[in-house]
Amino acid sequence: MKKNVVILFSLILTMFLVACGPDRETNSDSSQDVESNSEETEKPEELMVWIPEDQSSAVEEITNGFTEETGIKVEVVPFAMDEQEEAMSLDGPSGNGPDLFYQPGIGNLSLKGLVQSMEIDQKILDTYSEGSVEALSYEGDVYGLPAVVESLALYYNKELVPEAPETMAELEAIAEKLTDVPNDEYGFLYPAADFYFSFPFMAGYGANIFSEENGVFDINDVGLASEEAIEGATMVQNWFDNGYIPTGITMDVTSGLFNQGKVGAIVNGPWALTEHKEALGDNLGTAPLPQLDNGEYPITFLGTKGWMLSAYSEYPEEATELAIYLTNEDSLNQYYEETGEMPAKSSILSSDEFQNDPLLTGFGTQLERAKPFPPVPALSAVWDPMADALTFITEGEDAEESLTNATETIKQDIELNYK
């Protein structure tokens, strides 16, 4: 979904499998652990990977080590994540696509036949953080290896908000006190029409996207027009009715005003930590999202981005070896240093560096309250209708009607394309 910079804290370490990821020379992070029953083929001279432009230089540096170790060159092509799926459908069959591409979950990729499964020793899979491998898997097959994990939290400006709000009522009081629309000053901002940012408030009241039992999701049972979803959406709508948040607010505007010192608190992900720290310095704080009036907390998404194996790769073994290299401990440490992205590796997340940084506390606590995206292709049917519904809701349209219409659209899309 979004740009990235990432981190973790000791409170979430119980979520993750604590396993020390060894060097590539050892047996648990080595390409020799890739299982394969196929006959040996000629080693490729070059592999291609697609990665968003702002992370391409970091990946180029890392893949230089892979080339030195294996003799296989790696062409790193800058490519926006939200454009990769459509491009794969065209470039893959023509032989112009990548061997690996970088995506935030399995989504439609398996259903459309754009990925192939990886054969990887369980010892390697066990080194990644809990839930991250599952996010890139479908029906028991692993299609990608996780590089980073992420979720949302509250950023606040200590000069305007000395103490992080613990309840939503406290946050609303901050909004009431600090909001001065003519001067572009606000107590609380976030891009409410974005489902990724607003669903946590619905989920905190008990809403779900699809019903789930024992890890199995029922895509026929969409819960986005339930009483719980309506309650959460109505709370969001009240922030607009009260003038706390302006209609049409975007993440770019939210971040820009926060960096200028004009906003008390915002909701954003760890990918924004570096820019906010540079702008606010010691005045920056992070905290989990405040408690709701029902005594529960907003439930954010636990996102995972990683390297997917293209269905059209002619060298799946070598491409899998590259994916293992890109996500081993040394590589992800280097990637973190270059990009700030939170590594999806248990051994890194348990390190002192991650445990002792006070700015990671908010994300650490919130990640304990986060849940992975439903790992089903039908999730792709949710985003656009819910963005429309939330736009209508923030503009004053009836919340129940907006969510009901969105749910009907989602069900129709699922019936046509996901069964």
C-alpha cells in the first residue's frame, strides 16, 4: 500500500518467532536449502527484479553482493508497486517481465496466475516474523518471501500535545482545542477516505471484512455494513461534522502540515518516521491508537511486503535463491539502514537497536493489536467500493446507506470474479 520506513519494539516480540538468522554460509540462510527435484539447468547470466524507485538504490547495493557470490548479475528496474500487477499480465507472457517483483501480499496474483510457488526449506521460513510468510502464501503454497512488516500508529508533536492521548475522548478534546481551520491548524488529522486508515476504527468495534473461522475466510460473508462497522464509520463521520478534519484530506497534506508543526497528532505508518523525525526532532513522539469508548482498541492491519516469484521466470531456482539472499539477516539490516523499513526477520526485531528506541514504542504496542490482511484474492474487491463509501461518509452522506451500497458492490464483484 504505501511508502515505507519501519521499526519494532520489544512488546511485539511475542508475536514473532525468535530465531537467530545466520549468515548465508550457514545452513539456515543458504541457497543450498532450497528444495528442488528438477534436473540441473544452465545458470542464468542475469535476473531481473522490480522494486519501487525510492528503494531501488538500496536493492542495487544488496544485489551486488549476490552477484559477487553467485556470478549472476541482477538488473534492478524501478517500478511502482500499484502498477506491477497489470504490467506483469502483459510483460510476463512476452518474456519481458521480472523474475522477482515486490508486492504487499498475495492479493490477485495467484488467482491471475502471475506467481509460482517457491520450494524453500522450513528452516528458512521459520526465521521470518510471525504471520509474514502466510501473508505471501495462498492455500498452503508460498509465493514470496517477506522483506518488511508494517502497521499504523499515532504520531504526535510534543510541543502541541505534551502527553499522548490514551483514549479517543482525549484525542477529540485535543482536536477541539487546537483546530483553527483558517490558519490550517488542526489537533488531529488522517486520510479518512482511505480504507487502510479508517477500517481499524471499525474493527475496534468488532467489524470484519470477511467472517473467519479457524483461519478460513468466508468471502461470501462480507461484514462491512454490520452494526459494528456502522458504529465505527459514524465516529469517523462525527470528526468531520465537528470540523476537526477537512473533507478531501490526503496523506500528503496531513504529513506536510504535521511536519510544519501545525497538527497535534496524525495517524501514519513507520515508513514516515524518518521524515517526521527530521522535521520535528525531539518534539516527535509515537503512541498506539487511543482506546475507543467501548473499551477496545482500533485494530490495524499487519502489512507484509516481500519478493514474489514470477510465474514467467525461466529460472525459478535461482530467483528463489535471490529472494532468500534479499531477505537474509545481513541484507535486511542493510535495507533497514538505507530505507528505514521494518525488517520481517525475528532475529533483527529482537535486537537491542529495536528494543531501545523510544520512537518504536507506539508501533510496538500497536502491532500487538494488528491483524494480517485476509490472505484471499477477493480482498481486491474491497478497496475501491470502500474508498467511495468513506468519501461519501466524510462528506455527510448516511453511513449505513453508504456502507450497504459498498458491500453490495463488493459482493457482486466477488460473485463475478472470485468464485
